[in-house]
Amino acid sequence: MKLINANYPSMSESERHLLHYITQHIDLLPNLSIIKLSEEANVSTATIVRTMKKLGFNGFTDFKIRLKDENETNPRFAIIEQVDQEIQTAILKNALEVTKTIQLLESGTIEDTVQKIRHAKRVILLARGFSEMIAQEMQVKLQLLNTYCEMYSDPNIIRIVSTRLNPDDVIICVSLSGETSELIEAAQNCQAQKVTCISLTCSPTSKLALLSELNFTGYKSEDSLIPDYEVRSRLPLQVMARILLDAYAIRTAHTKNQ
């Protein structure tokens, strides 16, 4: 590789050792991770990263992609293209979720929710499972904006709290599917007590969405990289939560300045 030969004189002893190993085992590189290369070449991962940057690459993977381009006739390098395409597919999947979620948001729903939160004496966030992380972040941001906020994830506490609401409370339920039983029960209790229930879901026809006074609907990809478990990405929920809180922060700042 010309790039290696051109930069070889400026390399340290350990970097030269790495480059020598690479040139002698070029056919093995497609199947080597940076950790495995570190073990095989007997150098640190830091040395690998430093060497790649001196060669003008962002990292070891970037270097392997260049090798793939220079070794198109070598079938061993086909795996690099396959992995690169799979990663690109994953990136596009996430980009699609963000873009479509933003497109689904309605300014009227955002504004109504902001006003509901502004006039509430108590905001109560309810979430279960991986959605709890979204609710926890929302709680912290609301508190930083001087808004009284509570957050519950325990199913028994959710059931009890939702039966002891005040008319000026606002409940925000965060659920990817909108079918979490405890949150559905909480939304039903809100209706019975005439308390505002707002939901962040990815299903406009879910029980939770239909029971809510205001509902934010995000776009969820059908495919999951871990299909055996319910660990789908909460990225759509995070996007909706961020936009809602950004809008709330803007309205809160404007109120202070008036």
C-alpha cells in the first residue's frame, strides 16, 4: 500500500511493527477487529488508532474500507463491504425513525401540552421498562425549569398514585407500544377523575393513546436487531420528549421576559 510506504519513515518503532504485521498479513485483516489485531500484532489499541490517524484514516475500520477498495478482486474483502452496508442500513433505520417522528408531530398538540404543563400544580410522569430512561430525563429537565414533577415506574405505585389525583395534576405516560397495562389503568383513572392524561407512544390506535386527552405519536421501525426481547429502540420517544421540552423551555423563557 503506497500510503504505508510514504508514511513509514515518520512512524515510531511500535507503529512500524504494526505496519509490518499488516503488510505481512493483509489477507487476515477483513476478519480482524481492532481488539483482535491488537492481540495478534502485540500492540495496544491506542497504537493502532494513532497509526491509522497518521495514515489519514478515522480509525481501523476506515482503513479496512480503503483496503477493500484496493483489493476488489480478493474475495476475502467482500465481508467488509457486507458489514459496511449493514451498518449503513442501521444508520438509515434510525434516521428514518427520527425524520418520520418529526413529520408526525403536530404543533397544536405540542402547544396544548406546553400550556397544560405550565398551568399544572403537579406533573406526574409514568413509565415502565426501557421507557423509564426517557421519563427520568424528562423529570430532570422539568425540575431544572422550576416545574414540580414526580416520576413513577413501579406498577403498584402507579396504580395507587393514579387513584389519588387532583384536578390540576397532569399525567404524562411514556410507552413505546401504548399497551402497558399499568399505564392504561392510570389513563382510565385519569378519565374517571377528569384529570389530563398525555401520552407519548408509537401507536395512535393503542389503548393508551385512545384514552389520552393528548397523544404524541412517533414512528417505530418494524425490524429489531434483538428480536427475541422487547428492547426496541426508544429513539422516537426520545425525539418527541426533547421537542416537547424544548418547546416548554421556550414558552417558559418568554413568560419570564414579558
